Amino acid sequence: MKIPVWKLLIFLHMRTIKLSGREATVVRAIGFANSMLGAEIQDSVKMESDDVVDTLNSLMSAGFVESIPYSDQIQLAEMPVTAFEVNPAYMHELKRALVRP
């Protein structure tokens, strides 16, 4: 079976995403369908507020998660009322990263 060249090029250029345990937990909590408020994320992951903010900021700086309204970084006071969603450009790679051992 021959594989088209364009499929090989796409496969070779894909990044392998490695998430920490906290990052994976937050991405799972946000999900891939809808946005989620920071307060809902914190309730779901059962982490301290500071840890949730740090994890969200690291995911946002990598481009894996976006805030609504857009912000480069989120502050502790803003987190509960800010919505977050997974960046659709990384959706497939993040799904793969969540199922890796």
C-alpha cells in the first residue's frame, strides 16, 4: 500500500504534545466541545485556585487553550468569570496526548 506524499509530510510536521498531570487534568475538564468558566474548571479538577491559574496560563502560553475574552495571561481574580476553550488547531494532538501513557 502506497501512502501519498502529502500525508507523510503532514505526519512528519505534527508536534508531539506532552502534558503534565495538571495540564492533562485541566484539558480533560475543559473538554473539546464547549467553553467552560474558570470556576467550573476549578470545581471539576479540585485544585487550589493558584494552581489552576498557573496551569491555565501555561496552557495559554503554549497556545493549547484560549480565554474568552482573549488574554495573554489570566489573573487570579479574573479566572472564575473567564471562559476557556481548547484551541481547535491543537484539538487532535491534545486528544492523542491525553490517551498516551
